[in-house]
Amino acid sequence: MERQSRHRGRHGRRIDPARHLREAAATHTGAFATDYDFPWVEEHATRLRNEILEVLDRITEITEMDRPQLAISALWSAIDQDPGGEIRYQTLMRVLGRLHRTDAVRQVLHQCYINLGKIGAEPSPVTLRVASRQLH
């Protein structure tokens, strides 16, 4: 009963936390003030980027088991914002693996190789194990 009450608004209506987080994430339209080269701009841009990544990660946590399509969408958005965030590739492959979408798991691993290659890195052994488990 307590869990149910946490998801009710002031007027007793059911609150969908994932919906509110998606709406918050949708307000982010891309890079912040990229035409300016001031330290304070960079600090704000980094803070905003980190906040949006936290929102997308929270959406994933809330939705990955019962609404996996929303989690998949949030993960791809987060990967677009932070292509080097390897843990998100791992989570995405697990979600897709639970849906038996092995071709999509392969595509995620391929994209991981591409994105990490751009920064001179490769997928970690953990990421490769996650992919292997989802493909077998």
C-alpha cells in the first residue's frame, strides 16, 4: 500500500514517474552554448549533460523490466550523449537479450566498437561477456 501511495499525486491521481522523466529528458535539445569559449559555459554544459544522463539512466532503471521499449529508447539517447559510457551498451544488450533480439544485440556491440574506437578504446572484457551471454 505504501508503494502505491508514493505514485499518487496531490489529487489522488496515479503518477507515472517514467513519463515525467521522459518529459524532462525531452527538454534537452543538444549541446549547450557551443559557440562560446568561456569556462563558466563549459561548466554549465557539463552539468547539464550529466543531469540529462542521470535522467535517462533513471528512466532505464524504472522501465527496463516492464516497459523495455522505453528503456531501449532511453539507453540509445544516453549513448548518443555519452558514446564512451560502456555500461549503457551492456545494459542495452541485456534488455535486448531478454527480448530475444540477438540481431539487435550484435548491432549494439558493433556500435560500441565504433564509438569506443573513435576515442582509441575497445569494449572491455565485461562488455564482450555480456554480449556473448545474450547471443547464446
